[in-house]
Amino acid sequence: MKPIDPRLLRYARSTRVFLAAVVVLGLAGAGLVVAQAMLIAEIVVGGFQHGYGVGAVRTPLALLVAVAVGRAAVSWLTELAAHRASAAVKSELRGRLLERAGSWARGG
């Protein structure tokens, strides 16, 4: 099963912007996951191997908080874009269904 049915893309042109946004946000989320892993590794290595105190890892901790907030924002925006894409698909498909039902009722 394909993640996106090509027939739906043909019928729902209004979703292309939202799908592109989901892809871009997914890439941003992946980059933030990598950044978060690197910051956690830096904090753990700095704290245990080098014996740094809290003051020495203050900057990586602040960056880690910023990355966590960024991941939350990207996650929220991804969900929003996905919801809007699905709403646009449903709206367009319902419109086409009503067109067909109307033409069928008229005998066409």
C-alpha cells in the first residue's frame, strides 16, 4: 500500500502546498532530532567524562531547550498542515461527488 494514492493527488490539487509543507517540516524535524541527539551527547560527555559543572554546559543546555521547543513547534505545524491537507481533499472530493450526483439527478 502506497502512503499517498496517486488518484487522490489527481483529484485534490489544492493539497499540493500542504503536502509540500509537510515534507519540508518533516525534514526540519529530522534535522532537529539530529541536533538534539548531538546536544545530549555533548552534555553527557561534558558532564561525566570531563567533569564539567553546570556552568560549563549552560550553553548546550540552553540550545537543547531551544531545540526541544523547535521540535514541538515543527510537530504542531506538521499536524496542522496534515489536517488542512485532509480537509482540502475531503472538501474537493465532496464537491466533485455533489457535481456528479447533480448531473446524475438531471439525467446527465
